Amino acid sequence: MNAAAVRLRIAPISENQIVQAIKEKRAVWVLSDALDLGRVKDLRNRLSGSVSQEWFCGKTPCIGAVGWHTQGQKQPMQARKFLRRSRE
């Protein structure tokens, strides 16, 4: 787990747990760093009904958020605020 996840109080979760929660129609948000963006895009392609957003560090995506069953839920703005503060 990286420092950002610790500061945001995000627990580690396996891909199987993510898939199971989505199939149970639970609201799921996955935040990922640049190293895992490809895996998260693969999940998004396999499991329909997602919304996503990427944030860039220069010209390269450095963090991404993907959500399933998020109707009525707030978009992941906390990540944006966190990123802005951590760069200062």
C-alpha cells in the first residue's frame, strides 16, 4: 500500500473481491496509480456500467478512479484535492 492510500484510508482489496462486490451491485470505487491503470482499464472493459476519470501529471495519466453502481454517490473529488495538496 502506498502513502497516498494510507492517507486516504483506503484498504487493499483483491481483484476477485472487486468483481464480487460489483456483481452484488454494491457501489465500488477503485483508485489506482499509474502502475495499475492498465489493470483497472481491463476491469472496466470486462464489467460494464462504470464511470471513470483520470488525472494527469504533465502529459501522462498518474492516477485514475473508476466506479460502478455509483448513482447518487459523489464523484471522487477527494482524490483531486489530495493530489493538489500533496504537490504543494
